[in-house]
Amino acid sequence: MNSCGSKISRERPVLGGGAGCRQKNQQSEGNPVHNGIIASAGLSAVTMGKPLLIDYTGKTSMTFSTRVRLTLLASAIVTAVGWFGRNICGNTPGRRAGLSGRRSGSAVTMDKPLLADYTGMTSMPFSTRVRLMLLVSAIVTPAGFAGAQQPTIPANVLDAPLGQTVPVDPLITVGRLPNGFRYYIRENRQPQARAELRLVVNAGSVLEDEDQRGLAHFVEHMSFNGTLHFPKQDVGGFMQSLGMRFGAHVNANTSFDETVYQLQIPTGNAAVIDRSLLILEDWAHNVSFDPVEIDKERGVILEEWRLGLGADERIQDAQFPILLKGSRYAERLPIGKPEIIQNVNPARLKQFYADWYRPDLMAVVAVGDFDKSTIEAEVRSHFGSIPVASSPKPRPVYAVPDQSGTVYSVITDPEATYTRISVSSKMAARPQASIGAYRQHMVEQLFGAMLSGRLDEIAQAPNAPFLRAQTDRRLFVRTEEATTLDALVARGSVERGLAALFTEVDRVARFGFTATELNREKLNLQRGLQRSVIEKDKSPSGPLADEFVRNFIQAEPIPGIVYEYGLNQRFLPEITLAEVNGVASDWMPNRNRLVAITAPEKDRPSLPTEAKLAAVINAASGAPLTAYVDTISTQPLLSHLPSPGTTATTSTNEALGITEWRLSNGVRVVLKPTTFKQDEILFRAVSPGGTSLASDADFIPAETASLVIAQGGLGGLSRIDLEKVLAGTTAFVRADIGETEEGLGGGASSRDLEALFQLVYLTFTAPRADPVAFGVLIDQLKVTLANQLAMPDRVFDQALDAALSQNHLRAQPLTPASLTQLNLDKSLAFYKDRFADASDFTFVFVGSFDLATMKPLVERYLGSLPALHRNEVPKDVGMHPPAGIVQKQVKSGIAPRSQVSIVFSGPFENDEMHRVVAMTMGDTLAGNLQRTLREDLGGTYGVSVVASFTKRPEAEYRLTINFACDPARMESLVRSAFQVIDEFKRIGPGEQQVGDARAALMRDFETNSGRNDYLLNRIVFKYEYGEDVKEVFNMRAFYDQLTVPMLRDAARAYLDTNRYVQVTLLPETR
């Protein structure tokens, strides 16, 4: 079950494997490797670990070097400082509220999801986005909804005994075949004509023998390298023929305790469904283990291991044996041992497969747009005949031994960039199947959210003891839960930060929370569940399938969102403040506790000893304290309503369903009502200008203006005051200023629509400059930037940035020294100037609204915005890539890992057809590079090719090739890459490649065109740059024109080997 903030996240260490690493031109979903145990499918455009959007609008964050710099800076701020506002469940695409989504401490989380990019670009989101929400008079009530029909709560919810098992959603068919194989099937129409399939194996790295370490993951890789019915790479060939992409639609991961394979398939053809289930059946018991393929895959897996090397991996390797002391988990990280991967006898690989891939340890999950009874018959046919193991090995469950008292750990690394305090207290994993367990989860969720909220408030104060802090309770490994307190602190502040953490825990234990704090978190929880129920018929199939996976491997209940909503309706009003306060005594007890400090190596002399850490905790726990006072501002956001403007002109394109209003102040408003979601309204507003209009002397205050102003809050309310007042609402707005444009973006549910418009009005007219918040931001940035060059990837990014911008002034990285150029008054002045003239703004709204409701709101809140009727054009500041060849090598880091980026660039005829051709050329080139560098040579875990384009200030393209590899092989792999490029330019892609590319584009379009955020992105771009908006709805016409000669000619035009930038990273110790 999914939950706003989560009961216990069931996201434990996993490794992405054979599928994802073969993806073509896919964007990173996050860090490809984090801590050596989590591997994402893709590689990002500039460096591993920075996600990029696929550029389907003709504009991306990597267009200009300064955008790279902003992304780097702000992603560090996100890590170190965190986002503003609450993570109101239901706002995050692809997630629904329920029992176990993410975290107990939902109020403030270090991994808070970023807002969807509503513009089709990421030039501004990281450094300037601010998520603010507005409280309206109609606060959500436990009794019902505003603007939506209340669901019928099942009769068996309200009086069910606490000891009763949570029932299975009747919409789910759950069964077990005679051989022990289990299945979960549910019909779901979102997205249409698609299904999500999973093969779940209740076996992972914890089951490996000592000489098999890493083989659970190796088996997963081999499943994509030949099976009985799909020899060699035919699984990939079949899926690509359907238009499905590796990584996005075909993937797998290996964890400590399970291995999960996933497919997304089209469902319009019964033969496709049957053959897709045959793939899962083959994975279950017919993997070939061809010795030649095994030897080729060794190199690929070693490159995946190499991708994870670095400070995080070294710190983890030091911490895991302490945290999991005495357990099997401490010695069974999924990535395994390189020497075993390199040298293991194939027989040991086959033995692991034979021992653990068997029907009593497997399940299939199918969720999608199909007939349930037909799929059940197919499942029985495919999986019912898998033979039962003759002498099955018992499937052991490994516990983590208890440790008395508190254990202390201080670990440093030369490439660590922050000083972090991590306190964890372990306990045996508790059963979660009963209704009483669900209720207890709610209590703990409220506790964690409130404590995280207090920690966040402390972090925003001047001279705060930490930059960022949160608390959490989650499943750590299958048999163990962990409660955590985490904080990032400045150099030399470990003792102060640790004392502050334990002081707040002790304050809650002594005095408890306040009634107002509890009411706010109840509103947040309730609102998230309400939105999920409203969207229950529009929920995507992927998250539902993942829920059923968790039921199989962890016995997580799956009652369905309506039943969960009923439980919340029943329990939320009766949960008392005393009950929540009672959690404090067992939140961070002095048993099974680890206090871990990690820091840069250069700071080791200033770090406290273990004895000192113990003394700090003891002193904090007994210090004199006073009760927390919950101060809530009574000042309204709007002291008076603005006088409305009028609609000057109206035009309607009935064929596209788009209406355009021109307001009396010049504002253009474009509206596209949809039925994709029951209750989702998104918007984006854009205006030409941006930081290009700032002088070089004022560039840094201009560049950071949105970030600086966002820290101050809005109107008469500070950021903290806003967060307290805004509980339970969904309206949010972000302001951003990029290089060539400024804008707003956000969204709301229908009941919060007026709140959204009020917030837009205030963001234009009432930015708030707060000197105290500005000082806090400076302190945070000093810590964020202090050790940035200790990170090899950051050094690499800056070198690439400098090369692409020809060392332009505006592409220089922010440093602790350059922070002196930040200026609150200048930032405020620039921000006000950029939003002083609404007459050249275009607002686009997409979602579940009607024009009659929108019009008075538009006229009052947008028609009253200030208008100067300026005619502004962004300036060309001269930041362009070089016209010749630039090759640059940098050395950084101690891990044996290299990084390569090759960037082709030049002038570009920037229209829809040329963008489609260039991107498809890059996609097919990526396939060729992947086959050579990964499949044939085993030299890299994956290759990405990313196309990006600009129209302002000049029309340009960039085509970026990225891969990581062994430093000893870097030069030869670069030569091989250029050989592939030369051959591609000579003959182009194959006919089958072009056909697969067309199919993939159409499949993506079929799915994306049913999403509000996609339509918003595309419509905004068309209006911003004066292109024909009809093209948004007729992309097939462009895809159908693609041919081999067209892509070959594009390769010859855009892959100019006399004009490119190549930057490579080598370790310092090579």
C-alpha cells in the first residue's frame, strides 16, 4: 500500500542490470550508481548523476553552459539544504497516497521529488524553483471533498477489529498455481493500451555463497543475453520492434532479497501479450547461460561496478559492516566482488539460477489495459508447467543481530563533500498485515512529519546548528526496520548539530507536540489520500504493479485506495495528541543504535572522538529545556482582492480544443481543458528576457534572484510562516529566471484553483526579501560550495562547462569567494524588474477545468497584473561553443574510473522536423555505440547520446555522447566511438533501426499525449517561439517521414569531426 510520506519505505539496495544498461538515448532517472548498490538505467547528458529531460520541445537545460552550472549548484543545494514547503502527497506524478510510499517524516525529506518540468526545459528548475502553497478558507475536512464526489467507503472498514487482516482489493486477482507460482492481475486503463508486467523472484544477493558474491546480479544480466525462445539479444530486438525502450520499458534490478524484472508492453495485439509473457517465462526457467555471452557480460558488470566507485561507495563499505554487524547482509552487497565476476566458473552462475529461480519463489504481476480473465488464462498456461524443484533448498531468512547500547563511527574520505550526522536505531521488522498495524503506521507517520518539521524550522534560523535535518522510519533490510536522524552540518559543527538533534527528540519526549502541529499534519495526510481517491480511476499501472511486488516479497497489504481512505477516515479523527507523543519514547532509544559521522578527510583533526560524541548525547538528553511554542502568523496573504481586468479578445481552435484570451493588460492566456486526470490543473507562464538583460557586473545577483527571493517567503509571510499556514492545500507556484526568459509554473486541484491564482498574483506583485533568510542561504551555500572540487564529477562538469562556453564569464562556477557578489537588494530589484511587466507573458493552463470557472479568476488575478507594454528581446551575451576542436583532459579522484563527454555543436534550422530528425539520428547512433562499446568490447556500462537545441539567442544544436570506463581503456574506447561515428556517417542506420525508432517515437507519443504535463510543455514551447501548435497533436506526420538517407544526412551534418568538444576525466593516481 502506498502512503503519503510512507509507513516504511520498501526501497532497499538494488542494482539495475541487463535491461536498463542497454537503453538508447534515455535520460538518467537519478544517480546511475549511488553508494555502490543502486544503479539507474541511464547516463545523463553531461555527467553521471544529473538527470535531464528528454528534449521533445526543442530546448533543454544543457543548452548553455550557465544552465549546467545552475543545475550543479542547485542540486547541491537540494542535497545540502532541501526544498521549501511541504511534500503534499498527490502532487507527485506517478505516485499515489496510501500505506507505504516513501517516508514517515513526510514534512521534510532530503529526497523530496522535484516538480515536473512544465516547460519542456530544465534551465531553471533546480536553482530557482520554489514550491509554495496557499491556504484558503475552505480547509479540507475529514468529512468530504470540495468539487468532487466523496467515494463510498466499504462497509467492512469502519467496524473491523484492529486484529483483522487488511483485505485484498477485490479488483485484484491473486492466485497460486499448483507448482507454487503466484500471480497478481488487475485491469487498469492508465495508460491506455499498455500493460505493466513483472517477474518477481524471492531471491537476491543475500542467498549467494561466498564464491558466488555478485552472481544474483550476474544472473539478472544474463537473462537479457539469451533464453530458450529469445537467443542472444532477441529480447531486446523484440521489445524494440514494439517501440519499447530499454530502461524506460524494459528493465530489471537485483536487491539483497529479491530480483525483479519489468516490462511495459502495448496490449492491442494478443500475440504481443503472449510473447511478452513468454519472455517472463523464459526468464523464470529457460535462461541459456551461453559461455560466450557470459564472458562478454563480465566486462559490462565490472563497468557497472566501476560506475559506483567513489566517496559514497568507500564510506558505505566502511559503514555497512558496522550497521549490519554479524548479519549476512553486511557481506552481500548486490554488486558483489569484482574478482568473482571476472573469474567465476559459469557452473556457479547456473547453480545459483537452479537453486533459487523456482516456482515456489516466484510470482508474475500483470496490471494494465486488458481483459483480466484472458490474462489469467495466459499466466496459467505459461507458468503452470514450470517444474517444481526436486530437492529445493530452504529459503533462509537472515536476521540482523542486536547490539547493546550505542555504537559510534567516524569515517572520512578525501572526496567527501559534506559533513553528515546519521543516527539510526534498529528494530526487528514488524508485521504490517493487520488493521491495527495500519493505524500504528499513521501514528508514526504523523510523529515523523512533525519532528521533521521542527528540525526544518531550526535549519532556517540564523546560525543554525545544521543546514538540513530530517527523521525517518523505514524498512532497512527485509528483517529489520530503522529509525533515523540525519543532518548536514558545517565544518566543525558536529557536536553542536548532534546536540541539537537529540535536544529536539528530548523536547518532544518531555513536552510533546502541540495541537496545532498535529492538526496541520492531519490535514496534509488527509488531503493526500483524498486526491488519490479522486484519481483512483486515473492511476498509472506502474505504481500499482510495484505495490503487488511488495505484497509478494514483503507481505505489504494491498486493499486498494478506497479501503485505505476509509481507514484514514476512521482513524485520523480519533488519533490523539497524547497517542502521537507516546511514540517519542521509542523513536531513538539507546539500543541497537549507531551514531555515524562522515566528513572530508581534511577535516579529520577537528572531528570529535567517540567518547566526545557519547558525552554530547548524554548532556543533550538531560539539559534544561522549555516547551516548543508553535507561532502561527495571523496575517492574510491578500489583504484585499485586486480589481479585475477584462478579456479584450477571444479566439478558439475547436479542432484542438484550445481557447485563447487576450486580457486588457496585454496578458495572453491559453487554455486546454483535458480529462486525463480527474483533478489536476497545471500551468506555465513565460516571458522573454531573463538574465541576458542583466549586466555582467550584476549577473550573479540576477542569476540567483529567484532562489534568494524564494527563501524570503511571500507577501508579509516568512517561508516558515507560509509552511505552517499552507497545510492541506495543493496549490503551488514556482518563479524562475533563466538566461533568456523568466516565468512561473505550478498547479493545483480544482478546489484550490483560486488559491493558485492568488499565489500567482502575489508572486508577481509581492516578492519578499528577508535579510535573515538571505543570511541563512549564504551560510548554506558556503558549506555547499566549500568542498565541491573534491568531487571528481564536479571537476569534470566544470571543465566541460568551461570548454563549451569558451571560459565565458557567465559560465564560471560559484565558489565560496564569489558568494560575496550575492546581493539581496540587487536580486530583489532584478526580480521585480523581470515581473514588472505582465503584458508580454503568455500563460498556458492544461487540465481538469472548465472555461466558465476559469474566466473570472483569470480576469481578476491575471488581468490585474502590472503592465508596462515593453518590447523586450533577450540579448546574445556571446556564450557559444567553439567552432573548432577542443580536447581537454582533467585529473581528479582516486577511484579507477574515467568519464568521457564528446559534444558536437553548431548552427541549426530549429523547427519540428529538424528536431525530430536530429534526435532520432542520435537515438540510432546510441544503439550502434552501445553495441560496439558495451556489447562487443565490454568497455562501458552504458552510452548515452543526448540531443538538445536552442532558438534564443541563436538557433543551435548540441549532440552529446557520454560514457564511463576503465582509465586504461579510455583512449581505445574513444577511438572506437569515433570509428562508429565515421561508419554511421558513411552508411547511416539500418532500415530495422529506423523502423524501431519510428515505433518508439509513436509509442512515446501515444502515452505522453495523454498526460497534462506533456501537453503543457509542448503548447508552451509552441506559443513561446511562434510555432504551429497543431504540430503538438500530429507528431505522427513527422515520424512517418523518417528514412535511412534522412538520418544519414543528418549525421553528416551534425557529427562534424572538425567541430567538437571532448573532455575526459582520469583519476589522479593513474
